[in-house]
Amino acid sequence: TQEKHRQLTDSLPIALYEADLSGRLTYGNRSGVELFGYEWEEFEKGLNILHLIAPEDRERACDKGVV
């Protein structure tokens, strides 16, 4: 089932992510990883959701409780 889920989401042309409650990205589909220019190895090492927000908007996202 998990493999079917990955195959389906990897075929989508939009970015999809999952994050845990601490903001650590736990899943990203192929489009999502490529969109932000990361390599799979970087993603698998553990990126925080803040890495997907433009640096100039990170403080504001934290202040608004988005992250």
C-alpha cells in the first residue's frame, strides 16, 4: 500500500509534502523535491518545513503560527 501511494504521488505534477508535529519533513514526492532544488539525499537526512519557505518570509511564518 505504501509503495502504491508513493507511485501515485510521484506521478503528480504538483509538490506534496508531509511533516511531523515538529516541522520535520517526513515525505515529499518527486515534484516537490525537484521544485525546491533539493537532492533526495538532503531530503532523507531531514529538512525542516522552514526550508521550503523563502528566507525573507520565514520569520513572518513563525510569527503567524504557520510553522
